[in-house]
Amino acid sequence: MLYKISASSFGGHTPDGELKDFYAYGFVETNEYGEITRWETHVSPEYNNFLDLTIGVHGPFKDGPEAYMKAVMAKLTTAGIDVRQYL
């Protein structure tokens, strides 16, 4: 098995100057043929603050990605971005 581990830090400031940041780490496990057998990503608790600010809701999204994607689509639509042209 081969493991690929990554760690990233993300951050930015709100219009009023408040720092919003979080970190993420993850790994991918593959078999001897290079096929992915396991993939996990984890984020710090501050990720909730980021999601609340950017899309208006945070997880956990235990019932699948639909609630997350619905919030993203609503935010993009409100901003005048038609994502259907990219699908």
C-alpha cells in the first residue's frame, strides 16, 4: 500500500478585517495497482465558521452532499453565477 499525505492551511479576511482560517489534512491509500482503496480528508473545527460565512450553513452533512451542494448553488445563484453552463 502507498499512502499520500497532505496538509493545507487556508485563510482570508472578512470585509471588516476579521481573519477566518482553517486547516485540512488528508490521505489517499492505494493498492499495488495504484487504485485508490481509501481516501479521507479532515478539517479543523474553524471550517464551520468558514462555511457559515461563505454559504450560510455548515455540517456535518451526514446524509450525503445534497444539503452542501444546495447551499453552494444558492450562494452562486444569488451572486449571479449560472453554474449550469459549466456542467
